[in-house]
Amino acid sequence: MLARIAEDRDVDAVVVHKIDRLARNMEDHVAIRALFRRRGVALVSVTENVEETASGRLVEGIHALMAELYSADLANEIKKGLNQKVKQGGFPHGGPLGYVKLREVIGGRQVARIVPDPERATLITGALDHYVTGDWILQRLAEELAHQGLTNRGQRDKPAAPITWQGLAKILANPVYIGVVEWNGVQYPGTHEPIVDPEVFRRVQELLAARAARGTRERKHPHYLKGLLHCGVCGRRLSIQHSKGRYVYFFCLGQKNDPAGTCREAYLAADDLESQVEDLYRRIQLPESWAERLREEMAAEIEERQTADAAQRELFTDRLAKAENERRKLLDAYYGGAIDVACSRPNRPGSARPSMPPRIDWPTSTPTSPNSKRSWSRPPRSPPAAATPTTRPTTGPASCSTPRCSNAWT
């Protein structure tokens, strides 16, 4: 509106319900009124009398100051309410990824709280459980989560999309998943259900800090020794380099980053360096108590991974059941004549509609030999209830002459 008034100059008057609806602070009100006066635009209030006189401008200024005071008081009350909610363990905004907001009526008033998302909570828990092993980097883990179906919630003008590795880093560092609410730099114990073990979360933070401190870049040249070795001459870190696409070498960063070039340590082949590290670890013997503790921790981790795999399998089974239910509804609508042949073709040329995943039935028998393959069976499709092999219906899809329609009844 202001741009139209300034450029087109085709506005004679601006009508508002009250003066405080024009602006929420005195500075904006003065700027807008100055523009109106320069362009000869009148301000008309439905509920208040605005006059272009000295007393009228005084009254208008008082109304503008009262609007600014009201806006400031309202902002303070909202902040006070959010602070009080956080201190009581509530979450101030909409639930983070992995939680959904649930509204309940408690004591005659509506109360909003966050509960675990049945579709995303398992994937968030699995993300931290996998990252804590040290075998995953953010980029690879984000790709795997996208493959598993983890997406953000999207917005009104943007559909849901897979999370980026930057977004994954924020998820891994968010304490809300262990039942803690962070607000204005202060952490409060939350009343929502945690979905991540606090010990796992602590180890994830240590791993994130360690990788940030050592500055590794596994996404370019992955190697399990990268960022861990230092030069024995100058103490600088050893970096990795690929030569001719086949040969891998470690070199001292002091050769390139030091202007004086004090370090003259030669390039070392990765195979030779790996052998030296292996020889070093062969000379290191763990005490029996440490070895027993490692066995117990590995057994516990295997059990946790099996539990997570079972939960993930249940999630995928539910998704397959939903997809199968939608497919059957589409078939019923097609056989009942509610949709035509064009709408029922998910993979027709020029269509962007994705096809339904195939129905999978788990094998009921084991292979007879190590080299034999599992038999995957699919029950035969039964003909529609409204038709028989010898009877052709007189209404609905029977009027279609395309081969696809006719084959459905033969």
C-alpha cells in the first residue's frame, strides 16, 4: 500500500478501524503520516475522529503512543507466559522433529504438550544410536535417513523434504530428545517423554566436539586414520592426498601451511602408515577387566541395535499396510466406476504420480540349500465381487473399450 501511494499516487484516503491498527509504534506512525501528508492522502478512522488541526494531531499522537504501549505490554505478557510454561516443563513452541503437539482438556482448560511422533521418533532415536558408534558422518547419515523416509514437516508453500546434514547436526545437538527444554540459553527439565538415552546423547556431544576440534573432512577423502596422526618432526597434523586416482599418501601440513617450510618430512604411503599403526596396536594389551567390560558393552549394544531394528521393521510394516490399503481403495473405486482409466494409471507417460510399492509377503519357508533362493509368494488376485468370468456387467467400467479395462473382466 505504501509503495502504491508513493509511486502511483491514485489513493485519496486510507480507512482504518482504529488508529492503533495503522502502526504499532510511534516511529512507524510518524513516518506513515508524513508520507500521507506529502501525497495528499487523508486518514479516516471508523471509531475515532481524526482532524487535521493542532488539537487533532495531539489526540492522534496520544492514540499512537497508547497503541505502542499496548503492543509492548502484550509482548511482555507473552514472554512472561512462555517463560512460565518452560519453567513448568512445557515446550514453548511447536514440537521439534520427532514430536507432535497434542492438545488436551485438563481441569476445564485446554493444555498443549508434545508427544513422540509415531513415524519420526524411531528414526530420530536410530540416528543418534548410529552416530554414536563413530562409523557414520553427518553427510552419510543424512542420506541414509532420507532413504529411510525421514523428512521435515514442510510449510504451506513448500512440501516436506529430506533433512540436510546441517539440519541433522542440529537434531543431534538438541537436548529436547532427552527430556530437557532449552530456553534463552537456560535448560529446564521437561515433562515430555524422552526418546533418547541420556548417556547416548552425552557421547554424541563428545563425538561432535571431537570431530569439530580435529577438523576432519571425511566427505572428501574418507580414511579411518584421517585427523588422528601428527608429524613426528614438527607436530603438525598429517593430511591425506590421492594421487592419480589410485595411490593414497599422507603428508605433513607443515609443508604447505608453513611459509618458512621448516618441515621436510617425506610423503608416506597409506599402506605403510597403516602397517605401522597395526604394529603399534599389536604391542598394546588390554587388561582382562577392560576386555570383559568391552564384551559386556558390545553385547548390550548388539541388543539395543536388535531392538531398534525390530521397531524400524514395525514402522515399515505399518507403511506397507497403509500403501496396500490405499491401493485396494483405488482398485475398488476403479471397479466401481468412480475413476476412469487415465486416473488409475500411476505410471502413464507424462504423469508425475508415483507408483505404489509392490506388495511384499514374508517367506513362510526356509531355503533347502545354502545356494537356493527364498521363495517370495503373492496370493492370486480375486475377481471383483460384481463380476464373474462369464458375466459382464452392463454399467460402470464395462463401457470402456480399452484393453486394460476389458482385461479386468476376462
